[in-house]
Amino acid sequence: MKKGFSIKDIAYIGMAVALIESSKVALSFLPNIELTSFWLVMFTLLMGWKALVIVPVFIAIEAGLYGPHIWVIMYLYVWPILMILTLIFRKNKSALFWALLSGFFGLAFGLLCTPAQVFFFVKPDSMQKALKAGFTWWVAGIPFDVAHCIGNFSLMLALYHPIRIAVNKLRKEQL
């Protein structure tokens, strides 16, 4: 088993980021309905730990397009959580399992982002105010997290098997 990145890995990373970004733009008119979660799961299943490189490249492109903000920090730790969960459960082939995991991730997305918000709300005199502000921010975003959950669950359930077949075909061609 080779260590490091091959030319093929680098090409996959570039194609993955392009696919994630174009999917994100195509669905941007829908609030919190995205294929980013789906594609990160699928590319992690294809590439294993090497797929983790997709996240900083994707974030760099996003920051270049939309400007840096707190979400950059959130994305740096939230998306890898999904990918690590994918690595842990990578042998599971059930579309329902992946749909549930993806849906749960969408529902938990705001909660996972809250620590970064709290960090930026903190003033030297009041951690308690920052925690309250973070909690309020998370609660206000729950309807978007519910939409994220439903979107992730539905998209994963619908697309998992056809894309997994394509991923397996790609993997066989690599051997």
C-alpha cells in the first residue's frame, strides 16, 4: 500500500472540490439543502483518509469566492467530523445507514458550529454572555438544521446506491 499522494489522488481531489463547489452553487437557492455532505462521504469511501485534504482546498475556494468569516473555522473542524465518521463506518453498505448518519449530521451541524461562534462572542469580561449568545445562535438556527437534516437524509437515500456503484467501478479501475 502506497503512502502519500499519487497523481491520481491529486486529480481526484481537484475533481472532488470542483464537483462539491458546482453542486453547492447549483443548489444555493435552497436553504441548507446541499450535496457537500453527500460528496464528502462518497469521496471518503473512495479515497479513505486522503479525502481529508478535500476540506481545506474546498474552504480555500469558498473563502476566495465569498470572503473569510467565522464559517471558515467552523468548516475546518465540522466537515472532517463527518469524514472521520465515514472512515469509522466505511464497511457499512446500507443506504439507510448512510442516510441516517447524513441526516443526523445535518441536524447537528448548527450545534457543531456553536463552539466557534462562542469563541468569537467572548469578551474578556464575560464568558457567560458568550455562552448565552452561542446558545441563542444555535436555537435560532434549528429550523435550518432541520432542513439540512431532511435534505441530507433524502439526497443520501436517493443517490447512495447509484454513486456507490460508480465509486466501486472507479476503485476497481485503480487496481
